[in-house]
Amino acid sequence: MSYDDSYISMDVTENDPEEASASIWKRISAIRQTASEAFRRKPISHWILLALSSVAMLVAFPASSILSRVYYDNGGKSKWIISWVSVVGWPIPALLLFPMYFLSDIHPTPLNWKLIVSYIVLGFLSAADNLMYAYAYAYLPASTASLLASSSLVFSVLFGYLLAKNRLNASILNAAFIITAAVVMIGLDSNSDRYGGITDQQYILGFVWDILGSALHGLIFALSELVFIKLLDRKSFHVVLEQQVMVSFLAFLFTTLGVVLNNDFQNMKSEAESFVGGKSSYLLVLIWSAVSFQLGVLGGTAVLFLSSTILAGVLNAVRVPITSIGAVIFLKDPMSGFKILSLVITFWGFSSYIYGSSYISKQS
């Protein structure tokens, strides 16, 4: 369309509201038709599984974050125990994986030294990542820690570009800039959401460990993608489950070693006795933390393969405000104007990333 044609088109639209309204309804009708056709192409079981996976992702991840903070609020002190809880549920995806071998024509992926070394490295990095986040939740409100953890998207973009040669565009770079600005905003408002008894040094450490954990999370994401590209040369649901089981199991071994060396297993008894609500509350917090974390990972994995990375990105964006709102409701987290603005900006950044990823996906 030329400049003159564009001018005429705008002039007609302004002078004829009925035509503009009809055009909008025509587009809405086209979108509804496309959605209806997409729905009919898949069996109803597909949509039920996708709905359940989406709910698992939106409920389990925020629940896991809030339960980590509940552990510290009610008397828990160990960072190693919380990081151990994140991976002790590794048999849950295994319970889903092993029946696939027996009930369908699927065979385990053959292991070689490169794949074994990759799993060991990813397992060690995952254990370190969980420990960093444990320090963050020990010193920061859950709502603040969740907002800071959204910076993992920035590092995923950076490491994905450097290692996996992922394509970038203006929308993705804009998302990285916006989320960085949101993190800086939280740092400038650090005095408004600090819990009593948390020193300046502890708060700064929590802030730093959260950012470092987010950076490591982005590196793990890029390295996992690189494993699929270079070593597996394929992406299917059972292959991703295999990687999840192996990495979680190795992270469990590394973290268990840390718990043993730190004598935290011996201290769990006294910690449970002094825990608010007693031993039963202590065990429930740890058990549901383990279950919710693994269900969240499983939900995210299922969404990726039942739908797309775009929907996974949308749900990942939505769970940040859900965690923050849940922390305000259940934990009485302080929610300052700066934090609310940071929340809005973070959601904007995720939206920009989703748009940019969608555009690249369509071009491919």
C-alpha cells in the first residue's frame, strides 16, 4: 500500500465507523474460525491433557515458591534442605516415563560418554542453581524473589544466542531490556519489603543469589537445548522426560552429598520439633514442596510438546503475578507501588518476548 492509499484508507475508516466495526468483527470471526479448526484437528484427550498441564504449571510452580518461604517463616533454617527438596521428587517423572517403555513402542535413548558427561554437568549446575534460589528465598519475600527470578529470561536469551545460535529480533531484545529495568526497580525499592530480622547484608546476598541463580537457570536452559541439537538430534516427549529424570537424579545425588557434609539430616529432627505447627506441619511443607516442584516441571514439559513454546512462555509470564499475589494473600508480603510497577513491566517484557518468538517461529 502506498502512502496515498494509506491516507485514503484511514480517511474512509474515520468517516465510516460502521465499516471499521464490520472489519473488526470480520477479524474476530476469522480468529474464532481458525481456533475452531485447530480444536477439531486434535482429539478431546489432547485438550484435556493440555488444560491439566497448564493448570499444573500455573498452580504448582507458585505453590513451590510460596512453600519455600513458608519453611523459613515457620522456623526452617537450612538452605541445603530446601534445595534437596527441589530434587528429591525425581522419581515422579520416572513413574511416568517407565510405563511408556512397556506400553508403547518406545526404547530408552542409548547412552554414550558425551551424553553421560552432559547429564552430570547439568545435574551439578541444577544442584547449584537450587541452592542459590534457596538462599534467595531465605532472605527475600516470595513476591520479590519471584520477580527477580523472571530475569532468567534475559539470561536465556543471552546464552541461547551465544551457545545455541538462537535468532534474535527487536521484540526479544526489548523484552530483555524491560525485564532488566524491572529488576533494577526492585533494587531501588529494597527498603520497602524487607522482613524483620533480615540484615542489610542478608538482603543484598538474597538479591545477588537470586540474580546469579537466574543467570545459571538461563545457562542450563541453553545447554539443555544444545544437548538436544548436538547429541540427541531429536525432540520428543519421552526424550525430554529421560533428560529430566537423569538431570534431577544427578542433582539429587550432588545435593544429598551437600546435606550430609553439612550435617543437615541430623539437624532435621530438632528443626522439626521447633517448627511452627510441629513435626507434621514440617513434613507436609517439605513433601508438598517436592511434589509441587516436580509437577510444575512436568506441566511445563507437557505444554511444550502438546502445544508450543509460545504457550509455555505465556504461562510462564502469568505465573509470576500469580506467585506475587499468592505471597501477598497467604504470606502477607508487602506490596509497594514500585513492586506493582515492576510486576506490570515484567509482564510487558514477557509479552514482548512472546511476540518476538512467535514472529521468528512463523518465519521458520
